[in-house]
Amino acid sequence: MERSRTSDKRNRILRAAVKVFAAKGFYVARVSDVAREAGVADGTIYLYFASKGDLLRGLFEENMERLIEQVRGVSAKHDSAASRLSQIWSDYVVFVQSEPELAEVLTVELRESGKFMNEFAADLFGAFLRLIVEVIADGQSRGELRRDVSARTVARLMFGAFDELSLSWVMSKNKWDLERSGKEALTIFLDGLRPKTSE
Amino acid sequence: MERSRTSDKRNRILRAAVKVFAAKGFYVARVSDVAREAGVADGTIYLYFASKGDLLRGLFEENMERLIEQVRGVSAKHDSAASRLSQIWSDYVVFVQSEPELAEVLTVELRESGKFMNEFAADLFGAFLRLIVEVIADGQSRGELRRDVSARTVARLMFGAFDELSLSWVMSKNKWDLERSGKEALTIFLDGLRPKTSE
Amino acid sequence: MERSRTSDKRNRILRAAVKVFAAKGFYVARVSDVAREAGVADGTIYLYFASKGDLLRGLFEENMERLIEQVRGVSAKHDSAASRLSQIWSDYVVFVQSEPELAEVLTVELRESGKFMNEFAADLFGAFLRLIVEVIADGQSRGELRRDVSARTVARLMFGAFDELSLSWVMSKNKWDLERSGKEALTIFLDGLRPKTSE
Amino acid sequence: MERSRTSDKRNRILRAAVKVFAAKGFYVARVSDVAREAGVADGTIYLYFASKGDLLRGLFEENMERLIEQVRGVSAKHDSAASRLSQIWSDYVVFVQSEPELAEVLTVELRESGKFMNEFAADLFGAFLRLIVEVIADGQSRGELRRDVSARTVARLMFGAFDELSLSWVMSKNKWDLERSGKEALTIFLDGLRPKTSE
DNA sequence: GATGAATGAGGGTTCATTCAT
DNA sequence: TATGAATGAACCCTCATTCAT
């Protein structure tokens, strides 16, 4: 009887938590809601997570790391900043479309929860942002992107813009074409980030 | 003894709520925290608001309307889309800098709260977004902005970008120059939105 | 400006209390309900009554005394036990029919409230009952009523029976003929209380 | 480990509620009083009852049904109206003497509570009364009881009389002989209900 | 490991009462 | 006297967490 390194039940609970937190929000959701959704007893959750907050923390950790890994892999396979940004975004679109509830939790709860797990969430988010900053800065240093703007500012801008785009898509129940809007967004940013001829 | 049209105490409670909700988040904040901050008894809050949720609602209502009015006034005083967007943003910077806690509550809680006051918050936010859409669409129809992107998408992008920018400024306790970053952001967007020569 | 010995406002409050207590019950009724019904401010009530409980107490006192006086007067004007009981009951019917809400409060709340104003309510009720006992005992000593039953028991029986009759009439919103039922009841009791021939 | 069909704890809570409600009255009693008396935590009560009011409701339901069953059984075992009424009453005396607190709650709170659970309490009480009405009407149709009085009125009379008798016995802390008084009462009623010779 | 009944601290809300006007 | 805004103690109920089975 092999046991996967990370228990099946733990994953079932995490998946249930995503669903429930997405539907009700972290604070309104009850631990027993998660338990019911996961098909386990309330107490079972505490065999895998120390507290309700830890459940949210575990959820962030596991998934943000996955996202970060994905983004990290992009830089290896693409040369230009433009193609990297394009790839990062289209990967993210795939993620949002295939796991909209997770995307919602990751973006919505990240903010409110900042209140009770500051350093933790900030770290994960910081790591994510730093990768974007690197892509931008690299593009600038190679003359692919304009240099008169702070890479950090650009990274935040793009993150905010795409985050808003995907979140509103999730919350509007997929009523419009996310890929198309994303392509338009990317075009605007890449055009706006083109090196000035005067430089 | 003159009495302001809207009760002093109501305003004191609203201001206290902003402070407390910003510091702890709506769900973690206790009504008695707000009462203490406002210097009133717990029960007094219920003379002005029907419930804790109604307090948050009242807070949105009053302030979002103010912001919307401000944005609305901008279009009358400025001609080009560029100057309108520039003005809207610099007005918003002034707001964020002078009332950072309110800005935080308005942006952070708007999301989480979407869960329990959906239509309400969505309406106010929708009204705000619509104004931006109009500015963009108007700029497009006058040939000032590129036409190959959806005005709605652009509005969302810009909102998301600037929202992220100001929120991260608020939460990082003002460690960097918001105005400067904002100017860079505006430049990137305006460059990215410039009509294509091929058009 | 003459002032009646017992203030008008005090009476207005008492009348309002009767109405409100009858409709909602003492515990569910709020002091502010009584104030609104009386057309006075909440605080005004406390100029005439020390507390909510005192309001109920005042209500009992004033009205029970009136009822007791009425019953007391009957014995003077009537000779036989039968005619006395008949008169007491028909007076009570008049009272119940003209002030059903007061009758309801006096009978319903008397019981529940026994819990918090024991000695007081018991005294008033005891005085009332004692009058009935006297009528019965007098009738027994004069050979008009059977002697093989305790006057106290008979008084309680009759009180309980007539109380139930009038209360159910009040609560059923006067759907049947109280006078008629009362006459039947009286007949049964008087027949049942007739001296045994063997005596 | 056997489990009784109806949870032990539920019954412990109900018994505690009887004791506490009898002592303080429903409105004055606190849920935590009941919990302490039952030896459980406050929250435990809500595992078995939806609310404080539901606790009172459950208490009525369970016990009134028991009483009604008892009364119902009497008619099968006795022939004459006289022996039926006699048996119903002596059963009730046994009940009142063995569970005086329950008797008190059932009769006292039934009235006040009518305010917030009208139809419910009325139904149970109505069912009880209807059984008495049947006994009376049956006695009348068989010529055992006088026919010139409404069976409904007689039932109410007797109920009111016996209710008052037992309640006052309960509240006077058993200072007198309930059985004896009850026998007297029954004699009076049966004599009063004897068919008229003229009929 | 798994369960879910039990716990009890905590918080939103009510409302009798007060008191400055 | 009269007012009614303000008070704050009290209480019902929720729900994260525990623990005996």
C-alpha cells in the first residue's frame, strides 16, 4: 500500500477549502463547510492543519509555489522580455480558466488575509512579483524595454492589470473572452514599454 | 446650537470604522473596537447603522459617491483623454495620500465583501468603472486613442494597475514615491494607447 | 390649572401599557412600545413609574382594587349566596367585555409575573379570592350551599372556571356568547352546590 | 454501548429546562441556567434545539402528547362519563404530584407563550380540550349528564377549575391535600351536571 | 487515523434606564 | 416636566477547536 508523500486526504481538504472559500470568503466559510465538501469529519481537518488560518496558509503555499515554479520555468525557455511576458500571461490564463475558484481565492483572500498573515502572504507574493521584476529589468538591460521607468513599478502595474482582468473574468462568471482581452492588454503594455527612439 | 445636516456622531462612527477596518479588516474588527475608537458606547452605533454590515455599506456609499463625483467633474474641465486620465489619477493620488486608511478599506474590503453585499458594491464600483470607460471610448472616437482594443478592457486594465499601485503604496506604509510611479504608469499607458500609424 | 389627583399622563401610560402588554406579553413588550402607544417619550414613563416591572405592578394595583371594590359592593346589595355569585359574575362579564385587553393582562400576566412579584400579586389575588370565600362560607353557614366541601376549594374552583371561560373568550376574539356560557356555568355550580337533602 | 432511541442528553436538557423554567419563568430564565442545570455547555443545547423558544416548544410537545395519550386511554377503560372524568382527574393528580415543576411550566407558560407560539400551543391544548369535550358530549348523549349546557362550555369550566386547583397547589408548595380538594370538586361538578328530573 | 459530539469563549445586538437639554 | 439620544450590561447564539471513542 503505497502512500503518496502528501496524503490524499490532505489534498481533498485543500481542494474543498478552495471551493468553499471561493464561494463564501474565508471569514464567512465555516470549517464544517470545508469538512462537508471534503467528505470528512470536522476533526479530521485538524489532523492535517493546525487551524482554519493554517488551512488558508497551506492553500497559498502549495499553489503559489506551483505558480512561481511555472513562471520561473518560462524564463529558461524564452529569450525576449516580450515573449516571456506573453508566455507568463498565457500560462496564467490557462490556470485561471482551469481553476477559477483557486484563482479567486488566491487573489481575493490574499488581500483581506494580509491582515492576519502579513509576512507570510507578503513573502509568497513578493517572490512572485520579484520574478516579474527580473523579466522586466532584464528586458530593460537588453534594450528591449524602455529604461525611463522603474522595473518595480512596471511589474506592479502589469500584475495589477492582469490580476484585475482575470479576477473580473472569474467573478463575472466567464461572460467574456479572457484570452482576447489579455492579448489586447499585452499589446498595450508592450507598445507602451517600447524603448523611446530618443534613447 | 447648530447641527450639521448629517449627524456629527454618525460621521465620527464612520471615521472610526474606516480606521478600525483598515487596521484589522472588516471581519476581524469588532463593533466594540469601532465604538471605542469613535468614543461612543457600543449601542450608539446601532442608532445610526442597522448592523455591522450596514456600517461597511454606509462607508462605501458615502465615499464612493464622493469619488465618483470627483471623477465626473474631471471630464467637464478637460478636453483630451490624456489630460482627463492624468487628472483623474492625480486626483486619486491626492485622495490616497490624504486618506490612506479609507483608500485601503475601499479597495481591500470591496473584494472580500463582494461576498455579502454583491449587487450593492458591484453597483458602486460599476458606476466608477463606467466613467473610465466613457473617457477611453470618447478618446477612441476622437482618434486620440487606438481603436483596436476594447474600451472596457482598457478601463479595467488601468483601474487594476492604478489600484494595485496605490494599494501597495498604502500597505507598504508610504515607503516610496507614489506620484512618481503614477507618472511613469501614465506614460506607459498613454504610449501604449497611442493610435497606430497604420490606422 | 387644576390637576387631577392622579395625573392624566400617568393614566395614558397605564392604558397604553394594558394595550401593549395584552398584545405582546409583558416580556416581549418594550418600554418604547408603551411610550409610543401613549404618545410620550420613553423617559417620561420613568417620571411616573420606577421601572418596567413597576408599570405592571401599578397596572395590577389600580385595577385589581377596582375589581375588589366592585365585588365588595355586591355583598351589601344582595342577600343570598346565589344572587351574590350571580351578580359578581355578571359584573365581571361586563368588565371583560368592555375592557378585554385589561382582562387579558390581569389574568395572563398575573401567572408568569408571579415569578418576579410574588408577594405583591399574590396579595391582590388573595384579597380577591378571600371575598369569594366569604360569600361561599356565608352561604354555607346559612344553609344555602352544601357544607361537605371546603369553601376555599369551591372559591378556587369557581374562580378557575370563570377565569378560563373569560380568558378563552378574550383570546378567541369574542367568537361566542360569553354571557350565555356564563349562565350555564353558574347553573351547574349552583346546582352542584345545592345542600344535600340528607343533610 | 447501547443508546436509547431518544438521546439521553436531549432528555437531560429538557428536564433541566422544566426545572429552570418552573423556577424563573421562560423569559427570565437564561439559556446558560438551563445548561448549568443540565450539566452541559451552553452550546450543547443548540445541538438539540434550534433556539431557546424551540426548547420550550419541544418541552410542550413531548409532554402534552404524553398527557393526551393518557387521557385518550381512559375512555377505553371506563364506561360512564362520571368514572371517566374521575379517572382523568385522578391521573392528572398523580402527574401533578409526581412532576409538579412540569405541571407548572405546562400550565403557566402555556399562556404567556401563546404570544409567540400561538398556533402551536393552541393546537396541543385544543387536542387536550377536545378529548374532554368528547367525554362530556358522550355522557350527555347517553343521558348521564344534563343536556341543557354546551359540552364545550362544560369542558372549559372543568379544565379551568381543575387547572386552577392543581396550579395553586403547585405554587403553594403542596400545603394542602390536592386529592381531597379534587374529590370535592368532582362531586360538585357531577352533582351539577346531573340530568334534570324535568327533562 | 477518523469521527463528530461536546465545549465555551467571544461577539453582535437589544433594550431598560439615565441625564443633559 | 418632558424629551430622546446615549449608555452599557446582559444574553442568545455561533463556530473553531478538542478529545473520548
